[in-house]
Amino acid sequence: MIINPYDEWYALVRALELKESGAATAVHLVTVGQADAEPVIRKALALGGDEAIRIDAASNDPYVVASEIAAYAASENYNLILCGKESIDYNNGVVGAMLAELLDMNYVGFATKLEIAGGTATVTREIEGGEEVDTANLPLVVSCQKGMAEARIPNMRGIMAARTKPLKVVPASGVSSLSEIVSYDLPPAKTGVKMFDADNLDALVSALHNEAKVI
């Protein structure tokens, strides 16, 4: 129903910045979905994308999504693919890495900065306890997160232009899913708070051991 924020605010906007600086020639928007996704893609065109491609398939399996995008990307010979670090619906966070493997490209994940000079990318990414700076040759897949770019809002001119920008629908290659969602369940309801007298630590320890089963 909306563009995944990690894709929109960070990956897409950084791609637009690279185009504006002359480091990229065009920004193509590729998604896997059915016709109801097209109004959402138009918003990305309104932000400044040059062309949208909808791969006509419906799947929540990340392998299918990555495979379909990889098949199209290979035919277009893209040398830089930016995606969000994860989706906000399933939080899988694996499509970027799968894309890199399927396309035999270098991959840097959880990136907060990206610069391109010639055929080399300099990427800053978060690691446990700090940051690291990597260099990698293009072609490259980068998954983006907060810090990569500042969110943009489409203006009226962009919204009007998006109506006439190309939105191409391509057939799916028919990749089989490797996983499926069987069911959704809510977490168990929280019980009431149980109070213990500060002088009765034995009762507290007993409850933690026998009732909460955390020790």
C-alpha cells in the first residue's frame, strides 16, 4: 500500500542524488507485484525516477522477489542496484544479498553512506560497536538504511510528470517459492503485575523460577 520506507527514503533518494551529481545516468524502479502496486510506483516516479518496471507476480517469498528482479536486472546490465535494508511488512532483510548472489555482484549491506567515483564505490556501513568504510568495484548491490539520504516529498511538477513516465509491465519468469507463510499469531496477552515485599526475596526468586521460568 506504500513504498517501503527503506527503499524510498534512503535507496531511491540516494539514487536520485547520484543522478543529479552526474554519477548515474538514469534511475529505474523495479518492483515485483500486481496491478494494485502501480499507483505506489507512480509516487516513486513523482520523486524523480525515470522509468518504472513492474514484474507481474505476487509472492511474499524473498527468493522469488530476488530471482524475478535479478532476471530483469541481468537483461538490463545494471551496474548499481540500491535497495532498502529490509521490508517493513516481513522484515526479512535478505533480498539485497540474494540479488547480489544471483547476479554475481559485490554486496555491501546496512549502508549509511555511498559515494561513486569512476567504477569504484565507497560505502560506509554500520557494524557492531561502530562503522566501517568499504570500497568495492562496480557492479554492486547495496542495501541502504538511515543516514543514506534525507527523505523527499514529491512536488506538484513531479506528480504531474509521473503520469506520463513509462511504467513497463513484464511477465514473471515463474520461479517457485521456497517458503510460505502458514499463519499469523498475536503474542500472548500480558498478565497483571505481581508485587513482592522487599523483605520476601525468597518468594520473588521462587516466582521467577517456577512461574516465569526465567531462572
